[in-house]
Amino acid sequence: MKKRMNKKAQDLSIGTLILIVLGIIVLVLLILGFSLGWSNLWEKINIFGGSSSISDIVTACNLAVTANSKFSYCQDFKEIKLDGETQYLNCQDSRVQPNLDSSVNCDVEGLTDAKDIAEWQCLKLQQQNKLKANTKVNGFTCTSEFNIDLE
């Protein structure tokens, strides 16, 4: 006579597995957030912040060259964080230029020089009350390079 073992096992549904995995992900994010700091974490993940990097600007500039868009190439400044400080860059920045396939002739409102366009952006930031003592535009410090006063 064969003895049948009464095996009772509880099934683990797919929904339960998904909830366990999501719970682990949330737990890891909480641990990283509290240990690294939340702004630093979102900067590294780059899903909640609008922060760009120089490589993102190079990609945008190559697209602007392809479309022959003067505004995107010359006047569209992106706000990025480098070494913990906020800077504004466009396609004319010396760190972006070497990585571009080509360029667009910038003759914007009579401004052709990259330094003149950087000064124009500094004045624009001053009007918007976003100018700080160490604000840099394309590597130029607005207050010292262009003698722009803080309001």
C-alpha cells in the first residue's frame, strides 16, 4: 500500500512577488536618500530634476546645428550644476565646442562674439533676479567679467 504524503504548499502569486520587489526598491531608495542626501540622489538618478550635463548640451547643440536653429544654438542657455555650483551654458561654451560636429553663425541682435552673448545672458539673469555673486555664463563670472551689479 502506497502512502501518500499530504504536501500542502502555499503558492506565491505574481502580484505578491511584484509587491515584494517594489518594496525592496523603495527601501533601497529610502536608504540612499537619507545617506547621500535627497538632492544628490535625484541628481544621480536624473528622473525628477531638470538638471542637464555637458553631454546633454552637446547633443542638443548637434540637433540645433542639424536644424540650423540660431535660437537654440546661440540664445538657449541651459542651467547645469558643475562642481556644486550652478552655471549657464549654451553651444558657444568652450567645453561644448570641441564636441560639436559643426556650428551655426551667431549674429543675434547685433551680438556675434560668444563673450557678448554671455554678457547678454548675464543681463537677462539680472532682470529676472536670478543673478548671484558667483553666477557663471559660459565660464565667465557675470559680476567680475562684465561688471554687472547684483540688485
